[in-house]
Amino acid sequence: MEIPTALSPKPKPVLTKKKKLPKIPKFLIIILLVLLGLGTLSFFFLYLPAQALIKEVDKTKTVAGQLQTSLADKDLNQGKQSLLNLRQQITEVDKKLNLMAYLRAIPVAKNYYKDAKTLVKVGYDSLDTGDILIQAVEPYADFLGLKGAGTSSAQTTEDRINFLTQSIESILPHFDTINNKVTEIDQLLATIDINRYPETYKDISIHQNFNKVRQLVGEFQNYVSNGKPILSKSSWLLGKDKPRNYLVIFQNDAELRPSGGFWTAYTTLKVDKGKITAGSSSNIYDLDDKISSTTPAPRLIKSYHINVPYLNLRDSNLSPDFPTDAKIFLDQYYKAMGKKTEFDAVIALDTKILVDIVKVLEKIDTQVGTFTAKEDNRCNGCPNIIYELEWIAGRPRDFILKDRKGFLGPVMHAILANAMGSEKSKLAPLATAFFTNLNEKHVLFYFTDPEIQQAAQKANIAGHIAQTPENTDYFHLNDANFASAKSNLFITQKILHEIESKNNQVQHKFTITYTNPFKASNCNLEKGDLCLNAAAYRNLFRVYTPIGSKLEKITGSEIEPVQYEELGKQVFEGFYGNKYPLYASSSSKVTVEYISSVKPSKDYTLLLQKQPGTKAVEYELKVNGRSTDTFSWVADKTIKLAL
């Protein structure tokens, strides 16, 4: 074996053949470079700015929450500071958004950028509106019970009301400015096509929330623009030039009738330079006795009431339109009592406003008893004042009691005396109670002066059936209790409203569930108990829709549907109670299906007009098979949809 030495030749290395890498096509390299460049650009010009924008938007939500807290606390100074903070925060959002202005040149993206800038403008306009509102109410902050206000020398509610009546006209110019701002907000929101966005994102209902905002803006705009005409008549209403005489009807909503309740008693009021004085009162039966009507009962009474051959005044509020009913009452009153006093207006009140006022005052002492708003177990937890008044008016007796329903005068005297003499801390809650009940139609006005009446109808305080534009859909449900008991004290309603948009038509299906959760009263007169809850409830129901709407079917009615035109509406009428009543401690359903004469559109609008005197209705809205909203129906409501 040869031993290798330093001089020996080196062995030749074994060469291996290298594998060639595949050649990358140039166009792929270009694409990769472009994508890398776009990614880098997107990171610096889209992702980072978007993250900064989102951070500022989140801060804005926090500051907006502080403003909401200030409003809830009625803290004027904190509200002003919160508006200032929110304006600064929206300015920061706008700055971050301006850094992304290049999006205006990019197809599709430019639409989203434009929407974002529109929302910023809406924010500024909303803040301007808030500043104007604070400027308008600041002189009256002390009287309205707002925190952060200076103290006033006015000691009683009456003193403060006199101050307001002397200066209310000075508020009116603010209404024009606010109305212009809110109109601009509504127009800006109308430019946003919500269908560009998903219905939900991260559990946020985008479409539903946007539609709610538009509805709230529309409602606020209506309050401002439609409220000004009646406010401009404040001096007239409060008798600053000469005393005004008002005839007040008590509608017992525990026995629901078309205008809000059974007419049970009435009283008179005089308003002189803001001071309110209650006059005489009486019950409706005494008035009927004076009239001694021999007018044959109309179709509705003959068809659905029991053993009532003539039309009595107490049954005359058969129209869902309060001005129609109020004219009848006034005419019949003059027929019975003469025109010694001519009334400027008819006002209708129901039990809800009495309860809310007594709740603020805590209790009232009257000639007919002491009342509170506490729950009374004798009527399954209804307010004490309701049970006591029903006991005074309806308790069975073994003797004839004259004027057994003449309680309204003493009660009105006591309420006015307590309210006008109350401490200033009560004024804001009393004002809130009044305006809430006015909005929810527990207080209605009819004026004999056509100009004032027109202003009242525009302000939606007249309980009238609204006349809507041809392109606005409409729905009104009207119930009438013909069971001669106070079952509506206990009955609740629930509505499932299903809208289907197809074949260029809007199809409606309303399912109304009536529930009476309590057992029937002992209506044996010999026992002497109150007959509040009927064992079997009898109900006339009518649905008012736009002229030209076509009924498909009604279920839950024991009669064939009656169809006719009334008050500029198409009416579908049904009834239950003879064969299939609503029994105590049970439920029943009515379903109404029809095709509206109003066509679908991206700006579809529906007005839901509430019946006066009714309680809150649990309302669910489904559109094309999807649940879009659930709310408590307590007042007229405008719904806007893209159909």
C-alpha cells in the first residue's frame, strides 16, 4: 500500500452538477413589487390613519356619553362643558379624516369617505343645535329645575308660570334657527345610502341604528316646526288679553272608547293672565237627562252595544277623530245648558295624567277624599287614585245618589291648588308629566277658533286623524269597549307588524294580542263590589289605512269585515265579544292583512298614529322576514325604511 507523502499528487475532487433555480417570470416580479408597494402604502396611508381615526371615534363615544349623563342629571353647566368637549373631539376626528382625503380619487372608496365627512358635518350641526337650545332655556333654568342655575325670587309655581307667560314669546326666534339646523341634518342623512353597509357589524345593528337616528331627527324636526304656531298663541291661551273659558271632559280610559275613554264627567276652567281657576262640575248622566235624546242609535251602537236604542251623549264619541267628537259634546252641552258661557276650547283628560300629577305631588286632599298614586291591591295594583275615583263613581248603592260622578270639580280644584302652590323643585317634574301626557294623547284640545285649532292640529295635540301625503303610509288601530265594565284597566296589547315588499307592493300583516291577566270582578250588585273587570270583554276594532288599500283577510273577528271610507282613510272593521269574547285571565288574537296603496321606495315612510287613552303597546316590526325594531308604542311614531 502506497503511503501518501507531501509530494504525492492531490486526489481530484468529485464535481456535482448544480440544479438551476426556476426562472421567475418578470410579470410576477412586477406584481409582487406592486403588491409590496401597495401593502406598504396601505399600511402608512390606510391602516395607520384608519387606526388613528378609530381611536378618535372611540374617544368621541366616551365624550358623547358624558354629555348624555349631563342631560340625564339636568346639569346645565356640565352640559355646556360637555358640548364644548364634544366639539373639540369631533374636530380631532375631522383632522384625522382629512389625512385620508386622497380617498376621494379612488372609486368606491370615495363614497365611504364622503359619508364619513357627512357624519362629521351632522355632528357639528347637532352641536350647534345644542348650543342654541341651551341659550334658549338658560334664562329659565331655575324655573325648569336645572342644576347650575341661579336662584330666583319667585317662590311658588304660580309665580314662575307667570314669569314664563310674560316671556315665552322671546323663545320663539330660537325655533327658526333650530329648525334650519335640524332640516340640514335631515337632508345630510338622506344623502347616505345605508344599503352600502352591512346590516350588522360586530354585533352593532348598523341599518337599524341609522334608521332610528333618522326617525328621531324627523320627530324632533316635527316638534320644532309644528310646535311653533301653537306656542306663538301662548298669550291667547293663557288669557293675557282677556279670560279664556275651557270645558274639560274626563275620559275614563279604563272603559276605552274611540276618542280615548268613556265620557263620565265634566268641569269648567277659567284662565286669566296665566291664573287657572276651576269652576263647576257635573256628571255626564245628568247632562244626558237634560237632553233626553230621542235620536235613534247609529249603526255602531245598534250593532255592538247592548240594549241602547237611542244615541246618548255619553256614547257619542264614536269617531277616532277627537275634534269630531268635541264638536258634538259642545253642541249638546249648549243645547242642555244654554250659551251663558261660551267656551274657547274643549279639553279631554284621562286617568293617566291624574296619576302622574299626583305621583309628583305625592298626595292630594280633596272634598271627596285623599288620593295617592301608590299601588292598591284592591284593583290588582292599580294606582290608589284610580280605585278611589271608581269607587266614588261606580260603587253599587241601595239608594239614589245625585251627582255621583261630579267628583271632577273638587279633584281639579285640589290638583290646581297643590300644583300652583308647590315648591319650585316640583315644577320640572310637573311640566314633564304634562308634556309627556300631551305627547302620549292623554290630554287633548279642541279650539273653537279655526286658526288656533289649525295650530293645535299641526302640533299634534288635537287627537285628530292625520291627513298624510300620498307617498306616506299610515296605520291607526282603534278599539271601543262595549262590555260596560272597566276592563281596559287591566287589558294589555302586543302587536307584531310584518311588512313584505314584493311585486312593487307593500303588504302588511298586523297580529294584535289582547291579554287580560286578572280574574273577573264579582259583578253581583247585591254584594256591593266594584265591577271593574268584565268576565267577558266585547270589543269593536277598526284599522285605518290609506285610501285605496285592499284588505286580504281578517282573523279573530266574529263578523264579516266591514269596509268603508271615513276621515280620508280606508277602514277595516271587525268585532269580537258575543260568540268569542276575551275572557278574564286569558288572551285572544286578531290578525289584519292588507296591501297598502302606498308603493315601496328607498325613502318609504310609515306613520303609526296611536289611539288616545291607550297604554303602552309592545310593538315588534319585521321587514321582509327579519326583525328590525322592537319598541314601546306610546305616541305617534314615524318609521322610515328602504324598501
